[in-house]
Amino acid sequence: MKKTCFVLMIVMIFSSISFAGEPSSWSKYSILNLEYEDILPDDFSPTNATGNVKREDLAELLVKFYGVSSKSSYEAFSTLNPYVDSEDDMIGRAFTTKIFEGYEGANIYPDKLVTTEEFCNYLMRTMNSLDKSTTSKSLTGYSDYDDVNYKYKEAVDFAFGIGLINNGSSSQIKPKDNISWEMAIYAVEKMGIHYGFIDRVFLNQDKDVSKFNNNGGFLYPKENYTQLTVYPIEGGDLKLYMYSSPFVRNQLLNMKSQQIELARILESNSEISFLVSFNVLKYAMKNWEEVQRSYIEEVKYMNLSNGVISDSPVGNKYIRLTSNGKLLIEYISK
């Protein structure tokens, strides 16, 4: 039996192999970061990252981002909803925070897909509601700039001016195209970083290639660049020790960095999908008790085909999660 172990006294993240339906490589960091910050909508799934976003989905994403950015509980925001075609609380909150605006006939059309130019407008309105400047120069170098609706041009200038939109083109805005989940998440995370509301405290695999090792099919940060302790052992297996004490190696313990690094390490293996690493991250976050600084005692198993957690293993390949103060993650391949 071949086994790869990750001992967590604290958490996880990483990736490079493509599975059907999973997000593009450029959006995975953003998805993991916003999951950790509790900004992703409840209905989001990594298996639908390339699917289109509806207005009601975007309302939840932006309201949660607004809550984190304003250091407020979004649940405390008024749910007053002036739209006759929706009773959704998040849409009401998006209206009361001025992220959403009124539409002709008092309709919001909650199931309508969101175009690039509309999305830029929502982003700009969110930052204006947070009292941040969104002033930007008019864009140049885009062949379809004249196709942008005049009422959205200021917003498009803003969003493209600070690089929030990834539409696969450096010369086109594609203002009438519908945005995907991963485009929306990427833009919101990048906007949060740009304005200092959220941060990235973990290594960027694509930009910091020299800071990583490859062992046993896993790509992991070198010792000098991580708070994880890594032990490659015979047969290409790997052990990662995650710390729960306040300090490690004379540094203040960074929970977010360790958790996201671990998830990325898991997903860098060709046998482990982004969905699985995403769900392991969610498990570790939920299982961690901050006051006690320990993990809740239990043993669980994760199915590698769908990321579902159960009390017993499924198939010949799975992940075992054993927590007792610390959290031990084992990749089992029989």
C-alpha cells in the first residue's frame, strides 16, 4: 500500500492537473482565498466554476465581500427589497448597501445572467459604497471599447484599469458577454487585495516556482518559505506537520497561509482534484477550534471522486482525516 501523509496541527492548499468541470488555473487561488474569508456564496461549487453567474448569485458574493471589507456582519444589513420579482434577502442587502440599483418596472430579474459591462458597474458601486475612489482614465487599446454602453464606460474604465477582469483577451472587453463564476470570484478577490481589504499570505506557485520542491507527485514549498514541516520518506511518500501553537520557528503562526498551502499541495497531485482539495480545506476550517487551538477529535474519509466525507473509506484510493488536537491527512492508494 502506498501512502502519503500530511500531519496538520493547523491547515492547507495547491494545484496543476485539470479535471473535468473544475476551475481554470488562474482562478484557483482566488477561489481558495475567498473560501477562507467566508465570501463565497453558499451555492457555489468548484464543479460549476466556469458556469455563468446570475444576479442573485452576484448579490450574495458582493454583499459578503462588503461585509468582510466593512468589518460588519452581512446578516445585520437590512433586507429591505423594493423589487417586485424577488424576495431574496441577499438582493435586498445588495440594494440597501447601494451595490444594486433600481430597474425599470421595479424588477431586478434575479435569474438574469450578468454581462461584463454590468459586472464592472456592480464592482464600481461596491467600492463607492465602501467610500473608495474608483476614478480611472479612459481605456485605450481595446478594439471593442465603442461597444460598451455609455452608462457603463466609467465602470469599465475602472475595472479594466486595475486589471480585475480576466476574459481571455488583452485587446477586447467583450462587454456583452456573460461572466462566469470564476471571473466574478477572481475580480472580487483581486479588488479586495487592491484596496487592502483582504490579503494573500501564501505562496503563488506560478510566480514563485523556485520556492517549491516536487516529491512523490506533490509540489510543496521549500522549508525556508513555509511554516509546514515537510518530511519526504522512502517510496516518494510525504508527511506535512501543521502546527497549532501560537509560534513556530520564531514566527507568529499564520493559520490562513498553512491552510491554503496544504490545499494547494493536495491538489498538485494528479490523483487529487480541485474539488477534493477545496473540500479538505473546508473540513479543516470547520473542524478547527480557535479558542482551544486544536482540531475536534474524529476520523473521517473523503471520496476522491466527489469530495464527499463519510465514516468509512470508499474505493481503493481515498483521503483519511484523523483529528485529535492535531489533524493528520493521509492520501491512501492501495
